[in-house]
Amino acid sequence: MKRLLLPTRLAGLLLVGSTLATLAFAPSLVAQERDLSRASPEEVGLSADGVNDLADAMRKEVDEGNLAGVVSALMRNGKLVHLDAYGYQSIADQEPVTEDTIFRIFSMTKPVTSVAMMMLLEEGKFSLDDAVSQYIPELANLEVAIEDGPGGFPVTEPANHEMTIRELMSHTGGLTYGLFSRSQVDSQYVAANILDTEGTLQDMIDKLSRIPLRQQPGTLWHYSVSVDVQGRLVEVLSGMPFDEFLQERIFEPLGMTDTGFYVPEDKRDRFATMYMSGQNGLTAPNDGFGGDYAAPVSFHSGGGGLASTITDYMRFTQMLANGGEFNGERLLEETSVEAMRSNQLPAGMDEIPGYPGNQFGLNFALVTDPARNDGVSEGSYWWWGIGGTWFWIDPVQDLVFIGMIQNRNLGYARQLQGISKRMVYDAIAE
């Protein structure tokens, strides 16, 4: 039987040992309901066999026991050509993953926050080179760590300038996360529980005001809580709670009906389980990683708090690929999207640490060297989430790819990203 290249809903799976066997498929109406135009691969310059191979490559990871389930989507020229769901959203419950499954997207929240910021920039609420402290005065006159000091407190000096919003949006403002590196500043972030989910964005600002910067603003790219600070900026600049701004200005216009900071009771049956792959196989650690999203929260993390579905995120990314517009709703001007995908790093900083062949825009990584990025075109912009979700937008080839899994093995997630990239570019027939 010839495989359908357009959306299918997994109707049943059978677990036999470590092998998942497909029992049945039925056509899905999700793409039609979400106003996404569809096309065959050949209509948009892709090989049908190549798109089949992409689906097979993703499914193979489930069949080999590396993943519980995976959903992937590929759009080209604004048309949906591949949407495939395979495996389980919950192995224990024998619940199949579908295009409607809700995933923790973690840092794929950051591009959403970036769009919110750019909307306010277009409204004249701020300029990129304004000091952050102009709007959040608690972050004025910060000290900067220069070396380790006694008692776990670093030796400091004054910042040589106030952190700017451009630096904040490019992770060059001197902030950190406290989780991915070791310094006395990072230790202070951990001790302060800087991203306390029971607090508020203002509580986070109050804590940051008492901790020195990790380095002088504008000198180094360092992954950080800067996008959570942007969430607070959105509140200050708009006069609205951050979650309400996203709902009214982004999610509702785009029809993103399953995206938010928690998963309501009537949608819990679609919420994917978080897994971990490793030497012991695939496990589901019950350690509260990332929270359970079961109830409304007071801390609306602009850097990593959202849950979403692949169909919702397809609408969001296609809006960006279209230059700020989707299905008749314009969220941003094309110039704003161009700014987000333009290099914002200081002079002399050729690439970002940990991502060879990439620079950084306004909350997006930017590909500069396709050879070191599995063939992804120069000028593509992208990011990923710590739970295994990932996407990229390629303006050269006019394509968008999104993958969603729930797997905390970061090395494996990066490996899967590479597989998807190679398969997508191998499928280009032109």
C-alpha cells in the first residue's frame, strides 16, 4: 500500500517486546481545520520518495526504542507536504501520539516572546538600544563578576554600560541561567531559585537586581534568563500580564488554540509524557522535570514556559516564514522579521558557543555555515527546546520543519535534529 504523504492520525499501535507495529491509520482533518494549504511533494519541488524517507527515519527511532513517539511536519512554499505522527504519547496508557498531542516546548517559547517584543517595538514602545533599566529600574547600576571571591561571592566591578534591550534579546547582556555552567554567579542563580515557578516575573527581577552579571554587557554570548526578563518587559511596556498579551495578540489571531502556560483538565488526555533515553532504555522519570502543567501558574516564563501542539506551532512558524502574516492576520511587518533573523552579535564575535556555524539574531540562532549544520541553508533561523522539540525556517528554500518529541536526553535530541535536517535536504528535487 502506498503511504499517504499528507496527514494521517495514528489509530492504533501494538507493543511487542521493543517493537511498535502500526495497526491502522485514518485521515486527519486537523490540517484542514487549521487553514493550512496542502500540496504533494512534487508540487513544491520535493521528492515523494525523499519525504517518505523522512517519515521512515523518524519512525525508525520509535521502532528502535529510542523514542516513545514523534510528530514531524514539513512545509514548503507555504504548503504542508508532510505531517506524520508515530508512536505513543504515553506508553503506560497505550495512548498514541497524534497531531493534537500537547508537548512541553520549553525554549521554543523564546521565539514567541520575541514576536511579542517586536510587536511592541513596532508600536514605538521602546528602541533596541534603550537600556533595559529605562523600563525595569531594578536592573540599573549592576555589578559585574570579574573573579571568584571568598565565601562564594565573586569580586565585582561596575558594568561599563547599562545592558541594552538588543543585548538582552541576543543573550549578550551578561545574564546566565545558573544551570548550564559553573561560576559563583551561576551558583547564586541556583541559590536564589531564579526561575521559581511559584513566584512572578517581578520576583525574578528583584532577585536578579541583587546578583552581579556574569560578564560585561555586550562582550560574550551566554545562554540566559534574558527572555524571561523580556516577558517582564512585555508586561511593563504593554500594561498587560504577559500570558494575556500572548493570548490576545498572538495565539487568538493565529488560531493557536492549544498553546498556553498550562494544560486544562479537558485537554490533559492529550498531554505527552516526558521520557529519558539512555543505557537503561526508555524511562519516564517521575521527578517533576519542567512541572506538570496541571494548573494555572503565576510565573509565566517567556524563556521556556509554554506547552503547544505541532499544528499550533506550524501556524506560528509559517507566519514568520511569510514575513509576519498568516491566513490574513498580520502580526509583524516584514522588516521586523528580517531584524529577528539578522545577526545581532557584537563585532568580532563570529559564532555562538556550542553551535558551530551559527550566529544569533533577536532570540533566534542563525545558520552561517551549511556544512556544519547538516546542509541547512545559510540565513536559516531556528531554535529548540530542552524536552526535545525543534524547528527551523529556511528562507532560501522557503521551507519550515518542526519536530516534537518528549525526551530529556539532550545529546540524542541533537542527533535526531541532524537526522531530520539531512533527510529534508536530501528530499529537495530541484
